[in-house]
Amino acid sequence: MTTQHGAPDGGPTDPRRGAAAAGPSPVPSANTQNADDVPVATRTWCTLVMVPSASFMCLAQTSFFAQQFDKDSAGFMLMVLCTLVALPSGLLLSARRNHPELTFWIACAMVVVFPFDSLIALMALTSLLARRADRTLTIRAVAAATIATLVSQIRDALQPADASLWHTVFAKPHTGGDSGRPPVMMVEEPTVVVTAAIASLVFVAGATLIGLHIRSRARLRTANALADAAKSKAATLASDLNNQQLADAIAAEAHDTLAHSLSLMALNAAALKAEAERLGDSPEARSLAAKAEDIRRQSAGALDEAHAIIDMLRDPVQAWEQLAPSDDTSLTRESLDALIADVRGSGTTLNTWIDIRQLSGLDEAIGKVAYRAIQEGLTNARRHAPGAPASLEASAAPQTGVHIHLSNPMPEHGGREPGAQATHGAGLPGLAARVDAVGGRCWYGVDDRRLFHVDVWLPWRG
């Protein structure tokens, strides 16, 4: 035998992507996020609206600003350069998810340096406030956005009437622009400037409130996710407690019944042995005493096993340790030899054909299921066909996997069909479930010659 600006950005998300998903999500880990980071999603539809809107407003403001320069002047050439910058400017907002602070400060610098509208800075402000909860950063960002917005809007209001968006708003209808007539203002110049300044403050306040609202909503959903996780954990703990209480009750019942019965069986076997020894030194008396000793020894062993199982029910941690594969419960040369010897020692004729190679490379879990398959098959044969011969074939190799076949003749009269256990979910059905759980196959049944077969195949996993 061998052996993932003004418009909302979304809800919370998985912090491992640096942003948030729309629904409830895992709670951010201290290892993956700063304590001031807020998990907010970067919605695709928001990006598709924000990017072209920001670029359009930068282009519009630049085009109006360029009206005061002659086409051949240096100022007009500078406006051409500003236009080239304004075209892709909105794409800056695409980086607001991973770099909200850098995006905001660049947007503010662009609005101050170039004749751009402040919309891009306001959108960046909203995204920053939604994703960062630091109080000092919030105050600095709002102050910077206020300055940038005032610069942008008042700069436009101070321009000549035909080069200003704000003058277009206060111009009389059908004057200025494409009408061919110079713009006629309905208000005085100071009113235009003051209105632009007030509007700037309103714009900043709106962007700030939207950002804070998105942040609050994300935090609320994160808190709800925490609460749901806590409830789930509490329910799991309660279920584990109920299961352990049930296991304790089963253990107590088993101790009071099964262990008691096995103890009586061992005592009766010892008494029978003593009685047989009194009959003299005849072959029949010695045979009876030997059988009684076997019954006493097997009963004592079964009692020890019963106590071990009862202890496993009372201590789940110890149970997992004991259920792990070991030399006694896995397919090894020693465990297989001991199992075969035990079967033959009980008086069962067992024919074996074993070809096991490279057994040391077999996965321990597969080895344990294989051992239990042989053990269950032999136990099934002894229980339902006592005295009948049994055959065992076992082979194992990396190329073919583990194959186990057991057979025994059916009794002519009496006895249950093998595998038809009195208890549900035990015996061969339980073996089939264990084999299936590790990716193997198990068949059992009676053929035309009333031979009962158990055939098990298990994959080889090193």
C-alpha cells in the first residue's frame, strides 16, 4: 500500500473605491479612509451634466470678455488662449472623486486667473464639502470660493456693456447683442455691480448647502448600515446562543440515556464473562468468555466515544478542533489497517483489494471523507448483513482520484435494506451529502444478484 456642482453626487459607497455606491454599503474601515472622509458616490449622470456645463459657462464668459478687444490686438490673442483652456476645463471635475481638494483649488485658481465664470469653482466646492468633513477645511474652502466667485462676477459686471453677461441681463429688450443696436441699460452701473456681488454670495451659499446636504445624507446612510450590521450581528449571536442551548439539552439527554445504556451493556458483558469463566475450562466456555470480553471492550469504547461527542456538543470550539482531520480519522496506512483489523476481529469475512499511491499528497479533508466512507460502508454491512462476507476495493492516485467500492450480499430473510436507516439523515444518505460537499460522487443500492454496493469517487486535491 502506497501511499467606485451644484448637482448631487449620490449616496454612500464601498470605501475601497474611494467613493460611494447609491445604496447601503460596507462601513468604511479605519485602514482605508481618513476619519474626515465621507463616502459619496460619483454619479455618471452628474459628471455628464457638470463637465459640459462648466466648460460652456467658461467659454461664454470668455467670449463676452473678448468683445472689448480688437481682432489684431494682443488682448484678443490672449482671449484665444483662454478659449483653448476653457474648452477642456470642465474635465477637471472628473477628478473630484479621488482628489476633491486639488480639484477645488485648481478650479478657484482658473476662475481668478482666466476670465471664466465661477460655476466650475462652485461645483468643485460642492464636491469638496460633500466628501470632506474637516471643519477648518470647510471654512477655508467656503472663503476661497466666495472670493473666486466675487472676482468672477464683479469682474464681468465692471466690463463695458457689450462685453458683460450681467449687462445683458439688465439691458432693455431688443438692444445689444445681435440686434445691431447698442445695449440700453434699465439700471445704473452701481446696481449691476451690487447685484453681481449679492448673487455671488447667494451662489456660494447654495453650493455650500448642497454639499453639506449630500454629506449629511451619506453619513446617515453609513449610520444606517452600521445599525443594520449591529442588528445582524445581534441576531447571529442570539441564534448561536439558542443553538448552543439546544446542543446542551441534547448533550444532557444523550448523557442520561445513551451513556447509561452503554454502561449497562459493558457491565452485563463483564458479568457474562465472569459467569462463563465459572463454567470451567471447556472450549465453549472460553469462546463465550472471549465473546463477552469483546462485547465489554466494544461497549467501553462506544461509551468513550459517546462521552467525546457529548463534550463536543457542549464546547463548539473543541468540537471544531476534534472534527479537523487527524491520523485516526483520515485515510492513512495505519488508520486503514486498524479499521480492517477491527472488522475482521468482529468475525466478519472481509476481502480487500487496496492500491493507494502518493497518499501523503492527498488533501486532508478528502482523506477524512474517504476514511468515513470506508468506515460507514463496513458498518452498514455488519449491521444489515451480519455474518455475510464483505468486499472492499480502494484505490487512490493523483491521476484518477480516490475510488472506494464496498459490496456485501443481502440477507435472504429479515433485516432492513442497507442504507434504510431508522434515523433520518444518517448513515449512507449522510455519507452521500459529505461526499457531494467536497465535489465527489456517491452511489449505493442493490443489484439483480441481491448484492448491495456502495461506490464512492472523490477528487484528488493536493
